[in-house]
Amino acid sequence: MTTSAAEFIALDERWSTHNYHPLPVVIAEAEGAWVTDVEGRRYLDFLSAYSALNFGHRHPALIAAAQEQLARVTLTSRAFHHDQLGAFCRELAELTGTEMVLPMNSGAEAVESALKVARKWAYEVKGVPDGRAEIVVAGSNFHGRTTTIISFSTDESARAGFGPYTPGFTVVKYGDAAALRDAITERTAAVLLEPIQGEAGVLVPPEGYLAEARRLCDEAGALLIADEIQSGLARTGTLLALEHTGVRADLYTLGKALGGGILPLSAVVGRADVLGVLKPGEHGSTFGGNPLACAVGRAVIGLLSAGEFQRRSTELGARMHTRLGELVGHGLAEVRGRGLWAGIDITPGGLSGREASEALATKGLLAKETHGATLRLAPPLTITEADLDRGLDILAEVLGR
């Protein structure tokens, strides 16, 4: 019988595809901001499954919603109506101030769906010649790993060796409004941006950049698509990160935390005249908008509606960023982010990101590197102030050794 962490890791290494390089931690149980491994060691989770666990592990309201729905019906496919879909779509639209919802499963599916909708809208509404639509995207982006999405990635580890690539995309430097202006043409269907780039290291764009992107899209008659899969749903202190700028997108992609850390659930939300270009048979998903996902999603919407998690992210995020700022010059070179979300660059000559992640894990804190010497920190929004401080104490200890 497999019991030790080493045995479980060996089993993974033998039978699962090596498309990840996880830390040598084998989690068996979780609650709130804490996880426990197969050998009984406890860890504070400062990664939150890349923001999929904004509400912590096994939030009781979300578990209750899932259990109740499991006892009723879990899947119908979209061949039939079910009693959760319409309510989920209405509640999500009302929460986000949008008009229509297209439910899917993974974040990458939501992005792919938004791209398809933008192209169809460009042909049917804007009048772009068929097959000529262009979509402008930002360098250093992360929108998923499907073949189309990696076609406009600038991360060679995600892109190299998977061609030929899907055409129709123009890549410009993130945060460069002039480059964005020069890339938009009469054939531009949409501009796709992350309000804050997560995988790139929690990069916050320059002041005014997103407002200028909105203005340029309006001027060109193009759509603005905001990928809020990591940045949305209270992670940065507002429901959507774009709210910090006062800008509204035409379409938003949502995912990760929308499924409450229980199951995959994503959506494209936005203008009805844009999403309305889809007709029966043109797009779909067997599991998209299934009863179980909708029931959990409705419970997530209920948690977000009161604003408690937005407030927690703002208040605890301010505390986290203050403490991280004190480490600049003492193990850190730079700190970026908003709310309970930060990208931290380790001082050159210090630990690599991988080494830091491994050292943190040995002391009971889980975080993960991205792009060399950068770590992403995203504690659950349910974390207590004491546990947040505990995790930051561990980080300071590791960086200062």
C-alpha cells in the first residue's frame, strides 16, 4: 500500500505525463488556508491554485452547495434545460454588470470562446472581410495552453515545438500604449489583455494604459476583452481588477475561483449584442454550464455579492504589501501587485525561484516560482491576519538567510 510521499511521487513520475514540475509535497487533506500532506505535515497555502482557491479550501458554503446538487442531478448536457443554468447566468450577469453569459469549463475554453465570438462579431457586425479579422494581444501574456492560444504566446517553453500556429494575432509589448495604437487596424476585431499579468509575475500596467486601450478600441470600433481569470473575483480587492481603472470591457473571461476550488467552471460575460452573434450549433460544450457547476457557481456569486472578500483582499493585501515592501533590499529586489496578490523578485545572486519555493516548503509555506527568480503569492482571501503574518515571517526568514 502506498503511504509515503516518496512512493506517491514515484507513482506520479512513472504514470503521469511530465508536463509539470511540482514541489515534492503530496497533499492529502485541506481546510481553509491550510493543507496537510500524506505524512501529516501541515503547510500554509500561499498559492491558492493560482487564484482558483480564493475562498480557501473546502469553504463550507460551497461544499454544502455541491453536496445538495450532487443529491439531485449533476449533468444533463445542453440538449435539455436544467433548473440551475438560467439563475446562474442571471446572477453572474447582475454581479458583473453585464448582459449575457456563456458558461464553459476551463479558463482556456473561456478565452477560446471569446476569440471565436470576437471574430464572428467582426464579420457579421463590423464588416471585416471573412477570414481577415485580427486580434491584438500583449507580450508576456498567459491565456492558456491550447494550440490557438500558444500561437500568440511569447513564452517559448509553452510555444516551441507545437507549430504550425494559428494566424490572425498581432503581439505588442504589454503596457506600451503607442505600440497598441500602431497595431490596431480596420481589421482589428478585438484587443485581448490581462488587467494584471499573473503568470508574467503579477505585472501591473502603467497608469492610464488600460483607459487608453479602451479609447483606442472605441475609436477603431473594436472590442476590448479583459482576461480576469486570475485577477478577477475579489483577488485584487475589487470584483474585477479592471475596476481599479474605471474601465469597462466589452467581454470578460472568468474562471478559476468561479468554480470555488471544487470543479472547473468558466464563463465569458459581456454585451448581449456581441455574445448574441452565436447561434445554435456554432459553439458548445457537453459539460459547460452543467447543473453541479452552476450550483457551485451560484454559491460563489453569493459569497461575492456581500463584498466581504473584496474588503478582506483590500485590507489584508495592504498589510501584505507593506510587509513585503520592508523586504526590498533585504532579500527582495522588487514587489508588484494589488490586494492579496503579489509578484516578488528575489535579489540577484540570491536563491533561484525554485530554491526559494523548496526552502519555503520545508518550513511549512507553499508558494511557487515563475520565470526564474520571481515568486507569486496569492493567499486565500479567507486567511486570518495571524496566518498571513506567519507566512510572511517564514518568507522573511528564508530570504534573509
